[in-house]
Amino acid sequence: MADQHFLGIDCGTESVRAAIFDPQGKMIASEAIPYPVYHPHPGWAEQNPEEWWAAIVAAVRKTVEKSEVHPHSIAGISGDFTSCTVVFMDEKFHLLRPAIIWMDVRAADQARRIAASGYEALKYNGYGNVSAEWMPCKALWVKENQPEIWAKARYVGEYVDWFMHRLTGEWVGSINNTSIRWYYDRNTGGFPTDFYEGIGLGDLLARFPQRILNLGEVVGTLRPEVADELGLRAGIPVAQGGADAYIAMLGLDVVEPGKMAFIVGSSHLLLGQSAHQFHGKGIFGAYTDCLIPGQYTVEGGQISTGSVVRWFRDNFAGNHVQKAQALGVSAYDLLTEEAAQLPPGSDGLIVLDYWQGNRTPYVDPEARGMIWGLTLSHTPAHVFRAIMEGIAYGTEHILRTMRQYGYVAQELVASGGPTKSKLWMQIHADVSNVPISLTEAGASAAVLGAAICAAVGCGVYPSLAAASKAMVRVTDRIVPDSATHEAYQFFVDKYINTYPRMRELMHEMARHIARQTHR
């Protein structure tokens, strides 16, 4: 086992990153290659899969070269991918149009109609609004607006499906993305035929992959001509992958009930494992088998988090930015140092983090951000801390919503750039009274998760849970302070009570501005 290595390929929004790991989870080498996103119309976002492939080839070749490992030592391959990135191909697997990527929201009207359909499949949306990102919305838009494409489309899938076919020649689906975004439920027989027929997509089902594999299950082997392009050995097992954030759960060792992956960056995502199935308003899931067979995965998220912190720094912290430049430090460090001296609640400031709407628990694209409680005594450091606290209140609101359905997070395992802020992570722990663990992989959790899938696919480890245990290491643990937690509860309640009181005004404002913009 010592001379075996695993190749993970992280296919993101702006680039692809390849990385080689050893059986203990140590990264040997990695390389990222960018590719473009095209925006032909407002709200549209597309990519060219041939540009994906060129980047994948370059990233893999450069990673192998940097690693100095022999290509024959690579025992398995897998990947993680953006979810809801949809491809349309003809009977020969030739692409019919650019891929419609996850952030594309052209299918908003289709999403509203699907949400109004009332089918039981909508349990995965918490019986609420449907995101225009999800597969059926995009497929229905193409059927209604590009019928010539639809007529030729023999195969419809996502980035992961296209990738697996390119490597192996097999047309298979992943239990992961089919469950989380295609309404597939293995407990009820797979794809909900009544739902697809009722929304006008009965003819989509035959275009989907019919063989649905678990994460880490072998899709096929690396084709000789593809091996030549990548500089690898033909016949390497290629293991099933899935959506990047979910594969990151494996790279954080979140493979058992009670643990939650806490993926933080420009946005926040919470993904946890449950031993039982449950559904309810305000949460996404719980998805059957989408990570570990026999378990269910629950999802919640905040759209604007680190992006709001950056917005404040860039627009309202000019003095701190100038001072930081003079001192050769980060403006965030100066703001954090001042914010750390302030009490919980930032002397009465509440920030509602809905700069780009609310993902959960309201699924409200017309919600808007707020700062209230301002007085002349408040400083930039107060607002900076209040933003971090408001985001933490939003996370706690999601956790409270999950608790209503019996799901209690006992530990958050965090990954992403904001984990570098000890203050912010401590605020999160204190607000929710949940410990937060950090791992060695850090921001590389997704590509490590892909390598974990590869390690299972080639038989080095017997299960995803066993591979995660062996390849993930915790490096730090942030423990909540009980007194600070109690102090925060007043402010969390005020945060939660703000949206219901302001909802109608927010919607009126959002719609008024939208009308002005489209004149």
C-alpha cells in the first residue's frame, strides 16, 4: 500500500485542480488550471466542456510531473464537481450546446412552476421554493426554449456524468447529484416518474443515466486513448464522484450522524449526516444514501457570508486598509484586533446577512440585508464584528430549524478561508454552543474527498468511512464558552425576529428596484 497513490480531480467553477495523495491522506503535489465562464445574457452562465477537458489534461500532467511519483503508482482516480452544471449530448455523446452551469438562473420561471406543482418529490426542497439552479428547471428551460436542442439530446446529465463517460466510456449516474438535485430517492424506487411527467419532463427520464452508483463505486477503467492524453496508465479504476461540497464531507471525515461539514467562504454551507429520514420546511434533504449508504444527508446554507465581510472591508474600512498597507499586514487583522475587544452583540448591532437573498430557512431571493441598532458610538470595528456575528446568527437559525425535526449537530468540522479567523470561528462556536474542529486538509477537503473515493474504488480501503478515518486528521478544536453562549441568545432572537417584521418591505423594495432596472 505504501507505494500506491490516489488522484483526485476537483472540477470547480473557475478552474480544475488535480492532486495526488498517499494512503495516509498526505498531499504529494497539486496543480490548478483555470477555464472561463461565459455570460451571454444577464443571469446566464455557461462553459465549454472541451475547455474543461483541456484544463483537466494540463492539471493532471503538471501534477504528476511535480509529484515525481511514477504514473504506475497511481492506483485510482475520482473527482468532485460543481453541481447543477448540465450537459446535453446527442446519440454519439457529442455536445449540442455549452454546459449550463450551476449559477445560471435563466430557469426562474420554470422553478416557480415546478414549486407550485405540489408533488411529494418536493420534500427535498422542504416543500418550499425550488432553486432555478436544479436540474429539472434547466432541462425544462431547454425543452421550452431550444426545442431543436431537446429533439437531438439523447443524453442529459451533469459535469460528473460527462467526466466519467470521458474517462471510461460508461454512461452512469452518481447517487450523490441525482439525489441532491434530481429528486432521486432510492427508498421510493428511484426517479419520481409522476413528478417528471407532471412537470412536462417525462421524456427526460430516458435521457438520464440508468445505472446509479454509490460514491467510491467503480465506474469503469481508464480508456487507453485517455490514459495517453493524461500521461497515466491505462486500466486504472475510476471511482464514482459527486458534488464538490458533498465530496468535501469525506475529506472532513463527516461520515456519521451528528457531525456536520461547515464549509465557509463567500457563502456558508452546512451538510450533516442523519440515521433517519426527515423532511421539513426550511431545510434541504434529508437525501437518501447520497453520501453513505443507509444514511441521510441534510443541507442548509447562507448565500452571503464571507462576501459581506469583504464588501465591508472594500467599501467602508479605507482607514484600516491604508494603515494595514503601511504596516505590511492585512486589514482584516487590524479590524479583528479591534473587534475582539468588543462585547458579544457589538453594543446592540444586528446584521441580517441577506445581501443576495436567503437560501435557508426561507429560500427567499427577494430578502435583503440589514444593519440596525446603529448609534453615534458605533465604530467600524463594531460593524465588522456585528457582520461576523450576524452571519453566525444565520448559521444558528439553520441549526435551530434542523433541531425542530430532531436533528442535532454535535460537532461542526470546518473548511475554507474564514477558518483562518480564530475570532470568527470562536463566535460561531459560542453562538451555537457547538464545538468546531479544523483539519489538516483545510480548503483542500474536496479534492482529498475525491482521492478518498479513488482509494475505495481501487480497494485500498473497504469503505468511505474507513478511508476518511485513515486519511483525515484533526489539527485544532474550538470549544464554545457557555457564558458567552448565554449572552448571545438575546441577540440571536432579535436576528430571527427581524425578517418576519421586515419581509414585506424587503419584497416591495426588491421589486421596485427590479422594475427600475428593467425599464
